Amino acid sequence: MSMRGRARATPSISLPIETPRLIMRDFRKGDFEAVHAYSSLEEVARYLIWGPNTPAQSKEAIEGFLDDQRMRPRSIFDLAVTLKPKREVIGGAGLRIIDRDNLTGEIGYTLHPDFWGYGLATEASRALLDAGFNELGLQRIVAVCDQRNKASARVMERLGMRREGVFRGSKLIQNGWRDEYLYAILAEEFG
Ligand SMILES: CC(C)(COP(=O)(O)OP(=O)(O)OC[C@H]1O[C@@H](n2cnc3c(N)ncnc32)[C@H](O)[C@@H]1OP(=O)(O)O)[C@@H](O)C(=O)NCCC(=O)NCCS
């Protein structure tokens, strides 16, 4: 048997991911306008280490997503969040393996403000936790947010993630050194 034949199958996530209201799929080049529509907004970038994006930065972000899609084994799943039934792109949600030896992943999410407040980030993120634990076989999934980002902290709490700590002055966010919360959930805690 060739080496290739013996190689252990690396677990991956089957896409698209469907939830009651959303379909999450890989980004495509043609998503530029939808991605730029939210990535260029100050209110979106307020607590983020990136943005507000110029058109060139949004284009670069999409190119990065396409590069990540080609990686083998794939460890970054930054997905377009699309809303049923029209399947328009309303944001992005991502899961990445940050420590393969310790089966640890990290999630993140960003939605266009027109779609804030409906529980959609929670719905998208719960599906990512499910894929991370049940498809990738992860043991631990973390998420971080600027301490001032109440909506994001609330999403993590709704997901059953625990606040494990605060990193002082750990991220340069929109020109200020900000404290950051670390949230985490273990496979055995995910219901
Ligand atoms: C964070 C974000 C994804 C949340 O999306 P969303 O779909 O509105 O989130 P949900 O509706 O699932 O949940 C939001 C929760 O936060 C609460 N919330 C929203 N804005 C809030 C605020 N300013 N202060 C306190 N709580 C707030 C909501 O009430 C809700 O909690 P509840 O259900 O207990 O009432 C969205 O605000 C966003 O895209 N922000 C910009 C990008 C970003 O900061 N991403 C996170 C990076 S760590």
C-alpha cells in the first residue's frame, strides 16, 4: 500500500452547515460586495483588531479565505453566514484549529448590523461548536472578545462558554491597547 493510501483520514467539516435560519458555506470571490458592506463599517470594527476595511482590505480578506480553503489538512473554516430563504450573505463566522496536539479550536463571528439582535450570531456559533466537537473531534473551543464588547460576551455565555480569564492590554484594537476576555467550552460541557 502506498504512503498516500495509508495516510489517516483527517477529520473535516461537511459544508454547507444548515441551521433553522441559516446556511453557512465557504466564501466565494463573488461575495466581495456583501463582505465589504459589513467589513467597512465603523460600528462593526469598534471592538475588532481589523477594519473598518478599505475595498482593497476586503478583497484581501476574501483571497485569504480562499487560500485557507485550499489548505490540507484544513484548519481554518471561515464561513459566509447566509440567511434563508434568499441566502444573502449577512456576515461571517469562523472556526479554526489553533492547537492540533491539544485538539483546541477558536470561534469568531461578525454580522451586518441590520441583522444584530435576532440571535443569529448565537445560532451560527452553536453550529460551529457542534461541528468542532462532533466532526473535528475537538476537546476544547475558545473565543476571545474585547472586554467592552457586551454583545459578543453575551453570545459566548448563551453558548454555554465559561469566562476563564482576562488578558490585560493584550490586543491593539482600533488604536488602543485593550483588555480581552477568554471564554471556553469543553466537549463534555457541550449539550
Ligand atoms: C457580536 C455580534 C456578532 C452579535 O450578533 P447578534 O446576532 O446580534 O447576537 P445575538 O442576537 O445572538 O446575541 C446578542 C446578545 O447580546 C445582547 N446585546 C446586544 N447588544 C448589546 C449591548 N450593546 N450591550 C449588552 N448586551 C447586548 C443581546 O441582548 C443578546 O443577548 P440576550 O439574547 O441575552 O438578550 C454582533 O454584534 C457583531 O457583529 N458585532 C460586530 C463584530 C464583533 O464584535 N464580533 C465579535 C468579535 S469578538
